[in-house]
Amino acid sequence: MTRSAATPARRDETGSDGNSEYGRKGFQRSRSHFADRITADGRDGWPVEAGRYRLVVSRACPWASRALVSRRLLGLEDALSLAVADPIQDDRSWRFTLDPGDRDPVLGIHHLSEAYDARQSGYPGGVSVPAVVDVPSGQLVTNDYQRLTLDLATEWTALHRPGAPDLYPEPLRDEIDEVIDGVYRQLNNGVYRAGFATTQQDYEDAYRDVFHRMDLMSARLADRRYLVGETITEADIRAFTTLVRFDAVYHGHFKCNRNKLTEDPVLWAYARDLYQTPGFGDTVDFDHIKRHYYLVHTGINPTGILPAGPDLSGWLTPHGREDLGGRPFGDGTAPGPVPAAERIAAAGQP
Ligand SMILES: N[C@@H](CCC(=O)N[C@@H](CS)C(=O)NCC(=O)O)C(=O)O
């Protein structure tokens, strides 16, 4: 049984996102449970194969959105099909109520939990996106969001489009790893630690981390177009999916309110530059983002009021970052147009 999107599920009065733990140490993100890898050599039993797997996302989710951006940049749309869940979960978690008959047309399931159960019957843990499902068996393969995009970049190369950028270039991996580690701890996950803090001290620690990392990034990006090297890499993808949500949800809903993204001229221009780069902004649905956070986290927004703002029109304004040099796709090219079935509805765009 599913609930309609108009009746948001009051599923967790603590504001938990379902796979987080709350304890004396404050908000703690649990580790992904299914960490099999889909690789070129198929060492975990899951070889890279065109058409075999389905990527399940919510466009609201920053971790899933990394995979949406990578898939577009690498031109994997035909090789790895896409299921988009309703941004509002019900008591069985992510569901396919955006599809005819409330069922994913390829997997034939109503809820993502059915793929978890097919993998491990009676699976008791949290159901999370992103998830990759093996279409023939209907089984979940992985929900390891940290590994997923790295594998799309390095293991799926045989299926990349001509001109796909190298998002995790060998010579830059140490530097990328260092940057994404700090960005993860203090920014990507820092906003969640702030938003779901249950003590003043935890909140203030997280708030300090968030803005410390944003200040470091702002200084780093003042005279260089991208976080690492001269081109877009995994580091930019991971920064982007948090920055694009910042003013719409993290500033208000998660109380990360020292300043808005739009008040940091460097980071705001950097985020706009990425948003306007094919493969980034064309995956972003602000309507899904806002409705998920404000309507699902009833513990921190008990009235369920959806804010009318912020004004999103600035995302399309000139950013001037070309003057810093750098080439978004290196020796490669921009991805082609978004497949018609995957275009973002007008309600989700600036
Ligand atoms: N798989 C993850 C991270 C991905 C994640 O947290 N995704 C969120 C959405 S942004 C989710 O699906 N949460 C489960 C839920 O809300 O029911 C983990 O183990 O921490």
C-alpha cells in the first residue's frame, strides 16, 4: 500500500532519514550495507554490462545526485537505466509513485525495499538511495554511495560515451581523495550533523565545521576554476550536490545560517558555473529537493510548511569563472542533451 504524495508520511518524529543513528555522540551516518561492486572484471559477481542494471535515485538526495551527475557526464544513460523515486517516502520508504500504476516500469516493483528483500529476505536495515539493482534478478547490488561514482568513472569505462571526461584521473587521485574526505566530513555530512543535532553543542560543532569547510573552499577556488586540477573531477561533483541544496534547504531547515551560498561571491559563482555546465544543473530538481526535506523530516519541521523561497533565478546568471582558465571536460566534450524521459519538470527549475 502506498500513500499519495499529497499526504506526506509522518514517518519519523526524530527527523531521522532512516539510516542514521542518534546517540550520545549525536548524529551518526550508518555505513552502506550492501557494498558489492560492479566492476569490469566482475570480481564480486557483478560485471559491467550495458542494460543489465538500474540506478534508483531520489532527485532530492545529495548522495544519489552524485551518481546522476556522473552518469550524465560519462554518457551512461543508455547503459545504466534510471528509476526516480517519489521525493516523499511512505512507511515502506522509497516508492515509485511517479510512475504509471505506482510501479517502476522496468523492475515491476512499488517500493525499493522489494529489491532489498530480493537480495536478502527480511532485510531489516534502512532502505536508501542511491541503489543499483540487477534487472534480471530484481536484486539490490549496492547502496554504497561513496564507491558508486568512483566505479562509474573507473570501472564502466568501456561504456563511456566518446569524449567522456576523466572524473578520477590517476595522477590526481591522492589530492582528490584528500579534498573529498574533508568535504565529506565537514560539508556533505556536516549539514546533516547540524540539521539533526539533538544537543546545542553538537549543532554548534557541526555549524562550525560547515562554515570552516566553506571558507577553505572559497579561498581555494578564488583563483582556480575547479577544486582539483584544471577540469571537473569527482571532487566538484561531491561539492556541487551539497552547494546546490544550500540555500533551498540547509540554510533554513538545517540551521546552517551564518550566511547563504549567494552571499559568498566565490562559492556562489563556482556553484553557478557547475550548475550551468551540462550534466550538473540538468539533473537538479529543486521541487523534489524542497518537498523531500521539508515534508519528510517532521521532527525538525513539524508544521510541514513548505517554504516559498528562495528565489532561484540567480542560478542562471553569468558567473564569470571562464576567466580563471580551466576546461570543464579537459580534452573531452560536453554531454549531449538530457534524454526526454529524464528532463526536469518546470516546477523543479529556476
Ligand atoms: N546509503 C547511505 C547514504 C545515502 C542516504 O543517506 N540516502 C538517504 C536519502 S538522502 C536515504 O535514502 N535515506 C533513507 C530514508 O530516508 O528512508 C548510508 O548508508 O548512509
